[in-house]
Amino acid sequence: MNLSRRHRLTSHVETGSMNDIMFFLMLFFLIVSTMVNPNVIKLLLPNAKSSKQVMKQPITVSVDAAGAYFVNKKPVQPAELETELTALIGKNNLDTPTVVLRVDASQNVQKLVDILEVGNRLKIKMVMATQAQQAAGK
């Protein structure tokens, strides 16, 4: 009696390449979903007869090489800087005022720190203006 086992052929599917395909599909849908406009509801907004004008120009505080202070090109004494900034903010009805600091490179850091302290007391956003550095070969 011949009792040999029957060898069945089984089909086998390679799943390694399927993982790659699924990964690329996932990337495709992630990229496409970021291109979809999130504002799908179209609204016709009402018009207002009067609108509040907001000053787009920031306030400029400058200190030149001689140590003179200027607020929007107007000479100001260092002791009057805080009152001048308060007056400008109140006059222009600024909710979030921005001040651009322009301090000469020859001045010491203490003048810059003094101006920053005034801005901190008045809760003003301060930005320092700098000049781009020239390349050594030019």
C-alpha cells in the first residue's frame, strides 16, 4: 500500500508590494486633501456704511549717531519718549501698535534697552530695523 500524502498547490499572494502601493495612495490622498478649499460655504457679506480706519504705517523710533531721539522723524527728548508714544497711540486709535526701532550701530545697547522698557510698559509690539550685511567679496 502506497500511503503517500497528496501535495496540494497553494496560491500565495506577495504583500510586500501592496504595502508600497497603499503608502503611495495614502500620500496621494493627503496631498490632494490639502489642496481642497476649506471655505466651501459661499457667503455674501453685508457692506458697512462706515468703517474704522486703521493706521497701517507703524510708528518709528530712531536714535542717531549723536544720541538724539526721534519719533516719526520728529525730535524728542529721551524723558518725553513715553508720553509722545502714548499720545501717538491715542491719537491714531491703535489697538495693537507696532513700533519700528532704528538705532544707529555706534550707539550702546543701553539706549536700545531703555526704548524697549518704554515699549514694555506701554504694551507695544517692538520690531528692530537692521541693515543687510554686505558680502565680503563685493
